[in-house]
Amino acid sequence: CYNRTRQAAITKEILEIVGGAEALASS
């Protein structure tokens, strides 16, 4: 249960970082 929550948080952080990088690249 703890592992799943941790995995979800890590995935969310990665998506935010990738999204920010794509926004910077496209601007």
C-alpha cells in the first residue's frame, strides 16, 4: 500500500517535470 502511494507520487512528479520541460521547449 505504501509502495503504491509512493509510486503514484513519483509518477506525478515526473509528469510535472516532463510537462514543464515540454512547455519550455515549445515556447
